[in-house]
Amino acid sequence: MPLTPFLIEKMDMEASANGILIACFAAGLLVSSLSVGHISDRMASRRTPMIGGLVAIALSTVLFMETTDHYWVLIISRIAAGVAGGTVITMAFALLSDTFSANELGEQMGKSMAGQTMGMMLGPPLGGLLDEKLGRKAPFVFCLILIGIDLAARLLIIEPRTAKIKQIRAFKKQQKQEHQQQLQLQPQ
């Protein structure tokens, strides 16, 4: 949130208001991560909550981008972003554990965390640069573009769980057909 100090200053508020926005995001993340982690193991698909989380992140980004004079709206936006982020991150790790074997999982999670860390390293300077060169909304529009790319990629993902379920259904269907054929061949 490299731009929030400037928004807080523009609203003529104290620096602690920025800290509250950061804490609101973290609170949403905490609640969401715990609840979604529990629920995700009971779901057949990781895709739906991931897509829902991305849509919620996009909406909270638009809300934050369009709010310049109502601090309470910024708070709602940050809580919503935290909840959405916790959903996406938790489901992504669950998808990783569905996709990779135990002897590959650590490496893949390390790659995921490295990507997240790169985003945290590059995001603030890039956001500041976009703000300086293209205006206050540019960093948010850039984030929305990245969310759109992520959403498209998640729509194209074939989940291992979904693929296994399809294989099981196809196998059962084949067994049923073979059984019916055997019944037809038996003399009556």
C-alpha cells in the first residue's frame, strides 16, 4: 500500500490512520485464511472460491481507487481485500498440494512464495512510478489488469481434483456399460 500515506495525508488524517488500513487488511486475511482453509478441504473444486476471491479483489481495488474522501470506505475496501486475498492465497496453496507430490511440494511452495515476495518488492516502486507518470489511478488500473490475467489463467486451469473426478465418472460409466453388455449376452 505505497499510496495510502498520500491518501491519508490528503484526507488530513494522522499517520496512524494508515496503520489502521494495513491492520484491516491483515484482519481480513487472518479470518479468511482460517475459515477458507477449513472449508476448502470439503470442496470438490478449488476454482470457484479462487475466482470469487479474484472478483472480490478486483471490486475492492475499484472501491479503493474511487474513494478519495471517505476513510470508512477505505477501511471496508481493505477488509474486503484481506478476505479476498486470504481466500485466493489459501486456495492456491491447497491447489499446489493437490497438484504436486510430497517430494515436489516444498520446491513449488518456495516458488510461489518467491513470486509473492517479488510482487511485494516490485509493487511499491512500480506503483509509485505509475502514480508519478500516469496519475493516481494508474497503479490501481495496472493491478486490475494483473487480476484480469490471473482470472483468465484460473479459468483455464484443469484441477487435478476435477480431472480425477472426471476419470472416476468415466470409469464408472464404462463399467456400467460393460455390465449391461454382459447382461445382454447372458442367455435368459
